[in-house]
Amino acid sequence: MRKLFLGGLAILSLVAAAGFASFTGKTATGDTPASPVQTSFSVGSLRFIGEQRIAFGTKYNSTAVGGLSSIDYNGNQFYIMCDDPADSNAVRFYTATIGVTATVLSAPVFTSVVTIKRPDGLDFPKRSVSRTEAADPEGICIDQVNGTLYWTSEGYRTTNTAAPTGLLAQPFIREMTLTGVYVRDLAVPTIFNNDTTQTTSGGRGNGSFETVRISASGEIWTANEVPLYGDGGTSTNTSRGVVRVVKYNNVTGQPSAQYAYQLDSLVPVPNPAGSFSVHGAVDIQPLTDTTMLVMERGFAVGASPDYNLRIYEASISGADDVNAVAGINSATVKFMSKRLVLDFETIRSQLINARLDNIEGMCFGPTLANGNRTLIVVSDDNFGASQVTQFLAFEVTEATSAAPANESVSPRGFALAQNYPNPFNPATVISYQVPVAGEVKLKIFDVLGREVATLVNTKQAAGTYSVSFNAAGLTSGTYLYKLEAGNYSETKKMLLVK
């Protein structure tokens, strides 16, 4: 039972005891809602439908269309966050219609642009005017019952003491009306606060709340993109970071639980070594009150390909509540379970020019004629001419029998996948899975059996992994890669063509 507040009056919203959440008829926004969120649903597969792009430099109502970092859907309308911190135009979000069938994704048609206001009713200033009062908008979602929107700002953080003053702003999660008027702030745990004085606690710059979503029963969810300083290091090519998935009570606006989610290791390899790279959780999409899709994105300067994306189905069942834990210790905290649903490398060849860009947002979209939901994802072009704004659509099929939540953390067996791309020049990605923790070795050999590289030689937890291999220093030809884990051993061929 969920208490809601409309126009200052408290009402009760009953959630069905089984089957579907009780969203029927019209919502508070006047739209027919997207297909209801089921209380029991597990994703079996995501089938690629199509791609659409928005040309760089596109304008809508005199605003620059780009930086699309988050998306949500209600009825026949999408709500799309623009992450422009008022550098080009006012802080804003767009509404749009996007048609989708089982075989075709239509081009987005923008229908409005809405300026997001501060609590005092004024526009947010440009960062050049005041970073302490500026916003860094990222996530957006609609409350279908209350008819309001939630959105997030990552804030700003720097430890550069030589930088100009005014370089600190705290992250926040806010509720607003459909016209961008402030309603309230949710309480952000102090552990997420930015701190410019040191790098041992608080959030990392540009790595805080990237997403906000609402579950079937009205609970609000968010997650930080990259690990807090107190929770350990970020994901690299050889290590895995941990972020927090936070659940909020919709009525009180207070966090009710936090769960530790272990990210994958970074797949793209920075080139040259030491160049900028990042791997984090860029969006979540609740399936039930205990399960959700989590989209992870990795990027590295100079890598080829430079972006890597995966979608997992994750569960809080059996995971520890770390709401009161100051620093997550992987040795003592039980993480959320996760099961791979889609590796975007499997659909890269179907994209325009095989280009996978900076995808940051996802949401359930229109229901297809066969009753299956769609999943729509969108990329953030960072307002750069060298990047693209792309929309991708997938058909969501339900798993015929969902694995118990406490089993989905581990693959059911050892597996070594074919590298991608193959043939390659000079970099490729090798994926594998291990069902139990143990020592893992992944090595590269030439056709004479001589070892040319060791990619992995460490103890790893059960899970699915991907490792980039850069053969810039090798000659063209056939190479072998071998995975050893416990009594398991498998070798595959790959072709380097320069």
C-alpha cells in the first residue's frame, strides 16, 4: 500500500496482490501508462529491432538537441533529459514520440522542451557564473501515479586547489512538475556528498547519481555511476569497482536501503596507457520490487572499439543492506546478484557503421502487437561533432523460467566466447565466464605455442568477464587464446589482420 500526495491531499494507492501493479485506465498525466510493471518478471532476451540517429547540430525550439542522458516513457510520450548544464541553453528536458514495431524503429519527433527551475523559481546559472548553484542533470523518470517527474544532478567536485573558487556542488535527487517547477528534494545520504578537501570519502567527480527510477510499488531507485572513494577503487582492465543502488521511500523521501553492486572490469584498453577511461553503471530499470536491469558502460581514450556496453538483470534478494556501512569491503559484504542479458558487441555489426556510442539511458517503451514490451536506449553525444546521438530499440522477451535470485549471480558453467571483432586490428575483446571462484588464467600464444601475452592471472569470483587484447606490437597472423580455471581448459583461434 502506497500513500500518495496530490494537491496536498493524501490518498491511498493499492497494489495488486499478484500479477500486475494496479495501474489501469488513465494516469495522473492523462496518458495510458506503459505496459504495467509485473510483480514477477525476468528477461529472457533482448532482440534488436532498429536504430535511429539525430544529426549533430539539430535544433528544436531554438535549443541544441544533444547530450541526451536519460529517457522514460508514459503512454505515447517519452521524457528525455538533456545534460546541458546551461552552457548552451537553459537546463531542460524534452518530450517526444517514437514509433516502434516488431521490425521498425521510427525517428523521434520532439513535441516540447521544458526548462527545469530551481527551488526559488529561477533558472539555473551557467557553470561559468556559479558552479555551486549550477546543475549537472543526468537522470529522469516519471511517477505515473502522481504525475510528476524525478531528476538527478551529479553536482561538481574538484580537489584542484589552484582552480577558481566555486567548484563544489552537491549531488541531488529532486521531484518536479511536468512543467519543470520544483516540488521537493529527496534526502541524500551524507556518504555521497562531494568533498574537495581529500580523496578518501565522498563521491568522485562526474560519477554520482546517473539514474533515477520508480518500481511497481512506487519506491524510488538510484545508483552512483562509479564507486565512492570510501568504497574502493574504480573498475580498470584488471579490477572491478563497487557502486551503491539506493532505495527510497516515496512518501518520506528518505533512503530505506542501499545495496552493493559489483561492476565489471573495464574492457576497452586506454591507448596510450594512462589515458582517460571509465566504467560505471549508467542506468537502471526496475522489473519488480527486487529485480532490475542495470546497464554498464565502459570507455577508454584511444581504444578500438572505444565503448563497451552490457545490460544485466540484477537482484537485491540475498544481498546485504549497506545503508549504515561507511566503506564497502568486498570480503564481508554480499553483493547484488547479476546475470548477463545483453552484450552490445553482439549487435554492433547491425548498427550504422558498426558504431556504438556513449549510451547512457534506457527505459521500457511501447508494447508490441504480440504483447511484448520494448526497451529503448539513447546515447549522449556530449554535444560533440565526433560523436552521435543514437536511439536503439529492442524487443523484450520473458524468460520461460526465471532462475532463483540467489543463483543468478553465477553462470551455470565455464565458457570461453569467440573474440570480437574477429578478424581484428589491433584490438579485440575476449569474454569468458566462470561459475565458481578460483584461480583464472587467460593467455595468448602464437601458432608455434609461444606465449606472447598474459591477460589474466589472478583469483576471480564467479561471474562473466571481458578483457581487451591489443596486438599493436604483433605481426599479422593466427593466434590462440587459452582459458584455464580449475580443471577447465579451452583454447580458441583468432586472426590478426594488419
